[in-house]
Amino acid sequence: MEENEIIKKESQGIEPIVTKPDNLMVWSILETVLLCMPLGVAAILYSNKVDLLWAEGDRMGSLNAAKTAKKLLIIGACLAVAFWILYILFFVVYMVIIIGVVASEELVW
């Protein structure tokens, strides 16, 4: 059900049937440990809000917290992948430079 439909039905006094959004807690913890700690911690906080807001009856707040947690997870994963690509690229370039310097010099013992 679309977010606009939920708001329209709630404003008309009709209780929409909505299932609880996934809180993505497991993915948040995995991102914190393996990928990007700052965004993973923020995702954990928003994942926790999903259950709290759902228990309070705030369905839209719960849905928004789940969406925010998902965005943080995606951004954190992209940043981690970009970091590792740059790290490997730096290591390869560094090794090529070192091998070039060593190969160009005469080894005098």
C-alpha cells in the first residue's frame, strides 16, 4: 500500500491494514561490524525505532524509520565498497612503483 493511500485512509478515519515493516536489525548489525561503523550504528538506532514506533501505534513513523534505516544501510555499503576499491587500487599502484624502483636500480652487494 502506498504511503499516500495510508495517509488518505487515516485522515478519513479508516484503519488501513498494514503489516509491520522489516526493521533490518540483522543487516544493521552486520554493516556495523563488517562495513561502515558510523552509518551502521545510526541504522541500528533507526531499526530499533521501527519496533518502538509500531508498538506505540505510529505506523507512519515506523515506516519512515524503516526507510531511513534502509537508506543508511545502502549508503554505508556503497561507501565501504568504494573505500575497498580505492584501498586496493592504492596498494596496486604502490607495489608497481616499488617494483619499478627496485628493478631500475642495480643491486650492489
